Amino acid sequence: MNRVVAIARNTLREVARERVALILALFGAGLVGVSLVVSPLALGEGRKVVTDFGLAGASALATLLAIVLGSSLLHKELDRRTILAVMAKPIRRSEFLLGKYAGLWTSAAALLAGMVAITVALLAATSRDVPWEASGALLLSMAELLIVTAVVIFFSSFTTPLLTAFFCASTLLAGHFAEDLHYFGTHGASPLLAAATEAVYWLLPHLEVFNARGLVVHGEAVGPERLAFAGAYAALYAGALLAAGAAIFERRDFR
Amino acid sequence: MSLSAIPARWRVLAPFLAAAVLLAAAGAFQAALWPRIGRAPGEELLYFPSGLFARQASIGYETAAADVAWLRGIQYYGEHRLTDQKYVRIGHVMSVVTDLDPRFLAPYVFGAFVLAQELHRPDDGLALLEKGRRANPDSWLLAFETGFLHYVCRHDYESASRYFVRAARLPGHPEYVDRFAAFASQRAGNRGMAVLLWKRVLATGNQYMQEVARRELARLDAEERAR
């Protein structure tokens, strides 16, 4: 466990060097700018608009960070041959992969939490009302990041950074359409196509589980059952991807 | 003249200068010609997608996409209010906004108000409110606005009274809804009731709705004086 934590810490430091704080500062400035410009134009709906843009921007930027930084995380170690020095120590490849995953998730989750905190602070300052419901959306987005980072680590365990980024973006996009795919596949399609669609449906991550922004912007809290379900689903799905990724990475030739 | 004759500092700066000059030229070109060429009348918002497509394309960010469409709709209304006062696409835009975020109440209220009051299409306005009430059955606001349109636009006082009573039975309604529910049946067709309703719009509506309320109150006042 200590070995995994050490790798995760090192990954955190590596991500921090990529000027994540700058993203936070830009996000904060951007959100303040949007709220100043948009609020008077929104005919009394400024608070909703700022909440929407804040939560959507935070989730999108954290996902983007996980894909962009994560897709080259393993590749850099292989390219610079630093992985050989790490592997010379008593550490298993699966532990190395898990450490990278934990570090990447912590970085993306911390960035997400920072951006949601900026949104909440701005809303509290402008309307003197703290939107506590945003914590539900934050927890669900953190759970979603468990899957996003697992997808990134899974693909980067066997392919190049460019292909990793492409496969991740495609998987996440398809994950948002999983329900539609299931609906169209099971309504009027041939039995063979219906079976194939059903298989793809269960294989894809069901990312709509983690989207409660629509509830939160209308002032409703996310229920504990949904949070528990989303957390358990994310843990199981991410666990499956990491297990598969570790199995592939164990067999990878570093030469 | 060979490139080596140019001082090194200028050679570094030259591409940036060229970029700045080209960018300025593009801006000047657009400023000079676009107003003359411009978009054809009615072309604006033609690209606006259907609600179903917009919902699919927003990949989990439907409510933020609804806000963008809402802001675009208000901008469209504001531009035409200052010019030709034709708002032919406002119904479509508000329909897209409400497809993206069915719980966003402002577009139902504002869209129905503009359709009924400015475009003189109260049935389309009532249809938008009906869509809103199906998605938000507990909203007193949408029931109250339905009653309002029945009263001031269709002069259907029986329906208006029914919707005011319905609004008064829904949770979270303010005190004035009870008063309108009580008065509506007694004062059906009464000018004083219409004045009260428009004064309520003046107190609670957005800036555009307040402008229409001022106009309607002035009209009712002029009618009263003419008698």
C-alpha cells in the first residue's frame, strides 16, 4: 500500500508541475467575468446561469485535465526509461499502475473541488445564499472521475498518448449516449443487432448516473441513495478497468 | 536584398508584425463589408437546432446549453424590440430551451407572454405553458400564468378563474394568488381585475414584461378616460 501511495504522491507532484493552479485561476476569473456579463442579460436568471456554467465548466475541465495529462503519464515514464529504475525496486507493475491512477484521480478531483468551491463562493457572495446542493453534484462528478481516470489508465496501459486521448474521448462520448443506444438497439432492430447493442450497452460506462447538475441548478439536493449507488457503480466499473489494465501492463514489453 | 541583411531583431519581430497587420486587415474588411452583405432577413436563428438534437449534442450539459439558448433568445427579442418588433422565431427558441431544461420556468412564462401579447398568438402561448405544466405539475407559477393569459388575452374568464384556483392549491404560491383566485370568479370581465393583473406583472415580471405591462396599463387608463 505504501508503494502505491508513494507513486501516487509522485504523480501528484508531476501534475502540479503542469501549472494546474493556473487553470484554477483562469477558471475563477472566467466565471467572475461570465457572471458580470451574463447576469444582467439573463432577465433575472443570472444565478441559474452562473450555477450552470460553474458546475458544467468544472466538470468539463476536470475531465479534460484527466484525459490530457493522463494520456501521456505512462508514456513519459516509458519514453524516458524512468520506469526501468522504478521497476528495479520491489514494486509490482499493478501497484505502479494503481499509484498512477490514484495520483491522477486525486489531482483531477482536487481541481474539480477547487472550481466548485469558486462557483459556490461566487454565488454566496452575490446572493448571500450558500448553494449547499452543489456538494451533491461535486460528489457525483468526483465519482464520475473515478471512471474517467480508469478509462485513461486502461487505454494508456497498451497504446500511445494520442490514441489514448482519442479512445477516452470516444468512450466518454458513447457513455453519455448509452441509454439512447440501448433504446434504439432494442426497438425494432434485428435480434442479432439487438444482442450486440445490449452487449455494448453493458460494456459502456453509464455516465448519466453521475449527472445531477439539472437537479442542483433548480435547488434540489441529490439523495443519499443516488450518491451511494453512483459511488458503488463507479468503484466497480473503475475496478474492472484497472484490473484489465494491470493484466495488460504486466505483459507489456518495455523495450 | 537578402534576408541576412535584415537585423536579427527585426527578423524575429517580422512574423508577429505580419500577423498583427493581417488580423487588423481581416477586422477592417469585416467591419467595412459585413454590414452591407450581412445575413438575409430571417436568416438569423435559422441554424437553431431542434430541441432533441440540441439535447443529444449537449452530452450531459443540457442545463448549461439551455442557458446559452435562453441568452440567445433574449438577445433576439431585445434586438427586434428595438427594430422591427417581429419575433417570429421566439416560440421555436423557447421550445428548444425548454426541451433542454424542462424545469427552467422562465422560458415558459416569457415565451408564452411574448407569443400571446406581442405576436397575438395566445393559443401558442397557452400550448407552451401546457408543455411546462406537464413537466412541472407542481408549479403554481405556470398555472397562474395560464390563468393570466386566459384572462387578459383570450377573455376566457371561466378558464382564468379555474387556473387561478388551481395555482392557489399548489405549494409555495405567494399570498396574491389566493386573492386573484377569490376575485376572478366574482369580477369576471371586470376592468379593475385586468388592471390588478397587469400591476402584478409590473411588480414581478422581467424588464421586458414590465414595459408591456406599462403599455397595457396606459391603454386601459386611456379607455377608461374615453368613456
